[in-house]
Amino acid sequence: MSVFHRALISIKQHKLKTFILFSTIFLLSILMSGAISMSRAIVNTDVALRRRLPAIATLRFDNEAIFAENHELIEIEPIRPELLTEVGQLSYVRMFDYHISQQFFSRELVRTFDVNLFDLLEEDTESTDWRSLSAQGVIGLESFDLRGVAHPDVLDMEAGLIDLVEGRTFTEEEVETGAPVVVASRSWLEDNDLVLGDNFTLQHRVHRPPAPAEFLTFDLAEFLADDNLLLAQDIEFEVIGVFDHELEFRTNVSRPGVSHLFEITDHLNLLNRIYVPVGFNERIVLETSEILVESGVEDEVIELSETTHVYQGMIFLLYDPLDLLAFESRVNPLLPDFWRVDIASNAYEEVSNSMNAMRSLSTGLIFGAILATATTLSLIVILFLHDRKYEIGLYLALGERKKNIAMQFLLETLIIAPIGITLGLLLGNMLSDVLSNDMIRQELLTQAEQIHTWTVYSNSPANLGFSHYLNHEEMLELFDTSLDIATIVIFYSTSLSIIILSSLIPTLYKLKLNPKDTLMKASIG
């Protein structure tokens, strides 16, 4: 008689023991399925959320490390172009750029502003463009942010932040020579009656800075007044490109007033951004420094060569947002002291805390389920083997090979195990869906009630326009415990491995005894 047939006969003869073994496997499979389903759902949700982040990384001052110096005067080494090139050549990086921004002024041109954008906000939200000088008490003068970029193709366009709708971007020669050409937003051009190919004039103004003692209390209107001018130089620019940026409000936000206000602010900042070649702004910065020195404000000229620039933004566009953490780990050791990589994940931090809490819980459940399954099954198998020691002794006395005996007892478990673990997989997955969603929702609600401090650094991705505000509802929508191939494979491979080991190890130990000892113990028992 084959080993398989003996196993089937044994299952029929020991119905109660078979039922106990089946019930144990079923109940333990529910626990195992719930833990694995929750763990896989958290992993998949984490990947889905990170894929929504812009694949943007920047370099900024490590403020935490600076503050740790107890306010001692420290010298921070600038980022060298050679280091930028080295980082930009990493396999993660699709494109890198750096920029220098300068403020220019005009008495004729206006900032683009759409008051209707604030209609979706709460009634007490003031619809004001706080970046405008008029909102800050300066009448008759407006300022504009000219962003000097080093890459001719403009990284913001390559990253999908803005879209080129007319004209072109810069040439290599225009970037190097600092030609007075611009790429501006369609809204800004329309509000100022400008089109592609037109020229307009902005004023480069250098004001005498306030005394150190007055720096925190000086009046902005007095600072920008004409009688405080050291230089007022009109510069004519040509519009060579037109970009656009669409504002798409998300409708599934938990706090629409707060989230939409961030989105409106980012949108308006982008529409009022004017791109110029970085060489133009480098020249302006140098001229400004020379004027301040000549007027006695500064002691010496700060030479702005390619080895001494302190860039206001160093941006790296990666191929895949999932590489952001690997890029951060790879680049941080290369940077000088008090510098660090900043990735576009500020809005993810709050959600990430909940994810980490659930990940720790699911990991503990998995290890607990494995330990409980292995221990319980091993004890049951040992108990069953003890009751069948006479049968084992007879097999051995008749010359049956030990591996065949072990295979028979293993088959007795494996024949019923697939049914038990399959039912346990389905029920455990359903319970995991209900319990994990309730647990995550409660965790998110708890965090939502806490006070959060948002810190946006001067050249962080969020401040550069690469903002993505994740919210709790979005996370819950992405949290999916439905069974996929990976979850099923992990569950079956883990469950069957534990069942096989829990059955095989006690059996092999029992078979170490010789037939005489086994039969004697059986008769004594």
C-alpha cells in the first residue's frame, strides 16, 4: 500500500484528531492572513503614495545641525559646481539645475491675480496676494521674481510643473552670456497686455540697507523709497517663451480651506515667476555687490565666479520618485558640513507617521502569528504522535523506511492543510480589511487633532513650487487589502513552510528511536 493511501486511511480513522488539526490550521491561518494582508496593504499604500510625490530633490542648509552648534559662529562651505556635476551624474538623476533669483521692480506692470480662485475657500479667508508690495503698504511700486536658471530647457518644464505653450526656452549661449530674454506665464503677459516677442522694461534697484540694529523693525515703504536708492537701472527684456500652469483643486480633501489655500498660493507664485538665464542674474548680483562696496555699505567685493556662487536653489529631477530615499542616502555623505538633501515629502510626513505605526503593528502580528502557528502545531503533532507510538513501532519493526513513515504523517497534515489555509486566507483578509481600516482611520484622526508645525525651507521642493499635499482621505482610498498575487504567494509559502516544519521536526525526532524501544514505550504507555 502506498504512503498516500495509508495517509488517507489514517485521516478517515482519526476523524476527531483530523478535525482538531484542521480547526487549528484554519484559526491560525486567519491570524496569519490578517497580519500578512495588513502588512502588504501598508507596503503597497506606501509605494502608491510615494509615487504621487514629485521626483524632485534639492540641497539646503541642515538647520538642525546648525542649531546644534549652540549659536556659535560657523563657516558653511558653499556647494561647488564640481559636486553638483558629480551628484547630477548619478544613475537616479534625469536632469539637474541651479538657479539664482533677483527682485526687479516696475511702476507700470502688475502681478497677475485672480480673486475668483478664493471662492472655494472658507468665508473668513482673505483673498489677498500677500506677495504684492501693495498688500504690504508700498503704493505705486511692484516687485517681480526673476529666476535665473542654468539649464536651457528649464527643469520646471521637464518636471511637469509648468508647460511651454508658445515660443521656446533658452539657448546655451543665452545662459552663458546672460541675455535679457525671459519665459513668462500667459496669465502675467495677458494682464500686462504683452504677447510673445514683445519687449518690456523692469527696473534694477539697489537700496541702502538698514542698519543692523534696525534690520528687524525697518519700514518697507521707507526702504523702497526713491530717496533710499543707490541705483535705479531700467533694463529691457524680450519675451521668447510663454508657459502656463493649470490649477486643479482636489475635491477629496479633509480640510478644503487649508489645502486649497496652499494650492492657490503655489499657483499664483508660479504665474508671477519670470525665468531668465542664470548668467543675467549672476551679473546683476555682482553689480549690486560692487555698488554696495562703493557706497561704503560692504567692506570688500564678493567675487561671483563659478567657484564661489551660493546658489538659491539646486534641483535634481529623478527618473522615479521611489528613488528619492535612495538618492538622499547616497548624496548626504558627499555634501559639506551643514548641508543636506531635501526631498518633496513634507506633506507625506503626517501620513507617514500613521503608516509607520501600522507597519510596526503588522510586523509584530506577523511574527506573533508565525510563533503561535509553529508552537501550536508542533505541540499538537507531538501529542498525536504520542498516541500513535505503537503504530510507529510496528512500522519500524516491519522494516518500513523512516522517510516513508515521516512522509505519511506529513501527508496527513498536508492533505487537509490547503483547505484550512485557503478558508483562513479569505476570512482573515476580510477581517483585516475591516480592522485595519478602522485602526488607520483612528490613527489619522488622532494625528489630525494634534498641532502640526509646517516648516518650509527657502530652497525646499515645496518652496520652489513642487508641492504635493497628501491628506488622510487620499491615504484611506489608496489603502487596499484586496488579495494580489504577491500577498497570496507570501501567505501560502509562509503557511505551508511553517506547517511542514512543525509537522516534520517532531516526527523525525520520534523516528530516532529504534523499533524495540518504541514498542516497549507504547506497551508501557
